[in-house]
Amino acid sequence: MRAIEFPAKVSEDGKISLPEEIACEVPHDTELRVMNLLKDYDDINEEDEAWDRLSVEGFFSDDSELDKKYDNL
């Protein structure tokens, strides 16, 4: 599985569009798993955004060679 992160907005009719540079990489009729991360506009700052981005990147990154030994337990 591969993760692709991109900013998006929900249109008035409730749709999210893939940016063109991402859409050209995804074959038509491909089933996607979508995860939405919504900003909490009451208390947001640049440091929080950086930690959020780092958390998502870490979650979707490949395991290191040291962690691969646990994959078959």
C-alpha cells in the first residue's frame, strides 16, 4: 500500500477532487482508502501542523530493516 498526501477542499456538493498530478498516477476504477484529517480551527498553529504532518508521514512510511523481523510473527 502506498500513501499520497495532498491538500484538498470539499466542494459545495460534498466532493473532494484529486489534484491532476495525483490523478494521472491512479488508474481509473481503482479502489482507494481515504482518510480525512480535519484541522481543529479553534486551536491551530504551525508547530501543531508540523507534528501532524510528521505523524502521518511516520505512520505511512515503510518499516526499517530492524522492524521487518516482526512482520511474520
